[in-house]
Amino acid sequence: MPMKDNDIELGQSKSTAIRRLVLLKDVPTENKEFLFNEIDELVKTLGLSWRPREDTVMYQMNLQEVPVTITKRTVLSFIAKLYDPLGLLQPIIIKAKMMIQKIWLLKIDWDQNLPCQEIENFQRYVAELHQLKDLKIPRCILLKDSVAVHLIGFADASAQAYGACLYVKSENANETQIRLLCSKTRVAPLKTLSIPRLELLAATLLSKLTLKIIKIIDLEFDEVHLFSYSKVVLNWIQMQPHLLKVFVANRLSLIQELTETFSWHHVKTKENPADLISRGTTKLQLQDELWWTGPSFLKDKTLNSDSVVSQKDDNFFEELKNPNVVYSFITHAGPSVFLDNCLNITNSFTKLVRIVSYIFRFYFNCKYPDSKQPGVFTNQELEEQNKKLL
């Protein structure tokens, strides 16, 4: 990610970066933008540390010893010192955000001692942070002589938090590489929301983050692919916003506007790296390749994601302005021609039930001419067709 013309870019190779440092060797210290330590070869900038020889980024957190008395003020002061500009440590940082929210809900004074359980949680969290000093992150995100560069994003939500992360996939003649670019998280609102609504917030956050990166990064992406675990959200994205309630409609309009030219896909929970930032993780889990290089299927030449099967559960119908109207959003191969033809006739669910009832009654009367069913439809007939459609 380029910052200034003379700064080192994320896509720049290790050898190029080292050549720049060699050229700076004889420059007086007061004229250098960064100080270069000849002993440990460590360059510090923006709260991060860079080792040129290894071409890795490290987090050097200035963490003080935990005081004996732990209050709300102590915790907030400590957590405020955590600096993660790219969001590379968000699976751990989000745990701090959730801790703050939980302490805030206790409604205790700033200098009042925290409950024993919260003190233990805080001490355990600080111990995990001290282990991050050994974490080394490759700086360069692009392969040399890349012929194709893709931007790939993931979104996920839980009852506690939601977030989004972006990866850069680069390909050259010999290999394919995926690198974590950045991520962003939010704690869930204090007002209880359904999981589909939280998943929608995560998709909105991913849409904003993706567009922001595309605008500021000096790269041309051949393709942009976005993933979500929620099939309900993926089906909403294919709907007209005016058919849904205000909360969903407003965010859906923004998503559709920002990601009009992008592709949305479904991803399983075990293959979704954003699951780590929606629930929080430990340092040991942070070392998992899923977070740093994404799921293994990203290395395939073509992204074979799951088909988005229409998922019309209670959460889906609750967000419709008119629950009596049903819409089919089947995107997997081989949709029902019969159902499509019915929906081309009317979008009223009540009418659709009666149309299907006529069809099945006609079938029954032709098959059993001696037991024809005349007259108006019975409640049992209508109920059976209602179940078949749903």
C-alpha cells in the first residue's frame, strides 16, 4: 500500500527495499526519515517494526506491567495503547473491544475495582498480548512479475461482534500467492439484533472496506470476489431493496451500490477467516494459515464457491414488507421451470396457492375420473399446496 513516493510499498520486492537502505547508509541521521539500527536492523514506523533482511513486519507493543488495582480507567488506558493500523491483529484486538463493552455494561465508576472474573479475563488477555512480540508477518503482498491480481474479501458476524477482512491473490507463471491485506471489526450494538441483521452489517462493512482499498491502493485488480457465510444475506443482495423493511433496505441499497461490479459467494464457516474476527481468538489460533493466507480453495484457478440456495426461513420472511408475497431467488444450476412459470404469472402468494391448487385438482380429476373433486377448494387442499410452495 503506497503512502509517499519515497516510502516503501507493500508490493515492493525485498531486494529493492534493501537497495534503498544501502543508499541511505551514508546519509546523515538527521536527514533520514526513518532511523536504521545497524545492530538489529530494525526500522520503526506507524507503530510497526520492519526487519529488512527478513522482510517481515513485527508488532513492538509498549506494554506496561498490569497494576495491582484494576479499574475501568486502567483497562481503557491500557487498551487505548494498542495500535493496529492495518487490522492484522484484529482477531485479538476485537477481544479487547468486547471486554470494554462488557465492562461498560456493568455501570461501575471509573476508579472502582472490577469484579474478580473481569480482572482474571483482563490479566489473561494481557499475557496473550506479550506473546505477540514473536509474531513475524511477511511485508510484501505481491509475487514478482504478477500476471493477475485479485482482491478477495470475507465477512462474518456473531452475537458479540462482526468484521471483514481482505486478501490479495497474485499469480505469475510459476505460482499463486495469497496474503492478508487488512481487516476491520466492530462490536455488536447494545441493542439486540438478529444474526442475519448482524451478518448484513458485516457485509456492509466489507463493501465499504473493499471500495476504500481499491481507491487508495496503487494496484489494478483483475477481479473482486466477496464472501459471506449467511445465505439469507446473499439472497437479500439479489432482491430489490424496496421489498424489505427499512433497516435491511437501507444497508442493502448501499451494498448494491458499492459492489455492483463485484461477485458475491457463499463460504462455509470452517473456511471463513472472518469467523476469527467475529468471535476473537488466541495467539496460538492467530498463527493458523487460515488467517494469514485465507482458505485453501483460493489457490484454485477458478473460485468454485457454494451455490446460493434460496433460504426462506423465519428471518427471511420477517424482513419482507409483505410476508404474503414470496419471491424465488434460486441461483444454482437447474432451477424449477414449473415454479418459474408460476411466478411469471403472479407475485401474490395467495393467488399462487390457488393456481397450484387448480393444477393439482385438474391432475387428480384426470387420474381418478370416478372420484372427481368439484366445487370450491377445501382448507385441506389449500394447506397442502401452501406447504409444497414453502
